[in-house]
Amino acid sequence: MTDLNSDIFKTIDSERSGTTSEEVVSQLREMIHRGELRPGDRLPPERDLARMIGVSRPTLRAGIRSLAAVGVLQSRQGAGTFIVKSDGPPSLDSSPLRLMASLHGFTSAEMFEARRSLEMSVAGLAAERATHDQMATMAEEITGMFASLDHPEQFLVHDMHFHQTVAAASGNRILTSLMNMVSTILFDVRSKTVKRARDLKESAEMHRHIYRAIRERNPEEARKAMREHLMLAQKAQEQEADNTARSNGADVPMQ
Ligand SMILES: [Zn+2]
């Protein structure tokens, strides 16, 4: 982590273009493109940065929020705001997609279809590219699933980790980021209904099927197994949501 030399932040010419949060975003983006800001760098404190760029603190904050939403910046409580540095795939925040879902009324069927397309692609690629370590992690998560058949919430955590590992094993960080963004939303919904899950054993078996196809380096089979798993998962989730709604008399999001 390096502290930054303050004169790389040029004051935005407010007469030229007004001092909007878009200006903050574009200035920070340019600095990243030019290599003046690098992964792991900490931004100066808000008060100083606002003065350097020549914008108000709320404007600066709005700009920072936009960049955090697309996974460029990360604010850590008490530590400051950093340029995201990660060994894994860059992560996209799910909130823009959530907002779109609310605005445009995305249906759960559309979300599942998007997830299915992405996950079938990554499963096929994982069968070609997964490393031994990644396969070992998949196997551990499956063991975890079988060990938590009676604890749906715990099961769901292993389930999520399994899918994230398959995605990482695809070696395509764009597909991985998109997949994580879509599935985070579905897992959030699922975490509210999973208590009512049935047939977790069958679900665990299906994950094992995906894992075996990947281990055998069989992309077609991996895609097919992933498809079957997600079709069933969709049905299960819709049933759980129905039951939950009936027993609560409340709306369940994204049915
Ligand atoms: Zn799963």
C-alpha cells in the first residue's frame, strides 16, 4: 500500500464542466489508466481529496460510491478507500443489477436463465482448465454438503463456494464476475427460503456429478450436469418461495 503524492490529483476545472460526480469518476478512471493509481493504493482522506480535486465532499462521495459499485474502489471501515486489489476475479457489486431488477421487474425465470447460461459456460471451461487444487476444493465443498444435509443454511454456503470454485476454474474472469453478480442475488433470495429445502441429498449428488465431469475433463457432460442441477434448483427455489409466502402471508421477492 502506498500513500499518494497529492499533485497527481488535478483540480477539476469547475468552469469547464461543472463539478459532478461523473467528473470525479472520470478523473479517477484516467489516473488508473495512466497507471498513477494502482491496485492496493489508498486514496487520500476524503477531506483532502475533495480539496485536491476541487469538488464538494458529497460529490466526491457519490463518485467513490459509483466506482465502488463497479468494483474499482473499496472502502474499508476506519482504513480508508482503496483501489481494489485482488488475486481472484474482479468482483462486480450486485446492486446495479438489483436496481435494474426492481426498476424493470426482472422475473426470477429471467435471472435463472441468465445464471444457467453463464454457469453452463463456466462449467464447460472448468472441465478443460481446472487445476488439481481447484478440483480438490470442489471435492471438499461437496464433502461439506453431504455433512450438512440437515443444516440447510450451512449447506447453502458450501453450495455457493462450489459454484464460485467452478467459476474460478473456468479461467475467464469476465464470465466469473458476471456469474457471481447474478448468482449472489439468487443466493440472497435462497437464503431466505432454504430452511424449507427438501432433497438436499439429491442436490449434493448433482454437484458430485458436475465435479466428476470436470475431473474427467468432459466439457459436454459438465455443461449438461450443470444445466440439470440448475433446472432442479430453480424448481426447488420456487417451491420454497411458494411455501414461505403461504406460511408468512407475505410477498417473496422475485418469483
Ligand atoms: Zn448448486
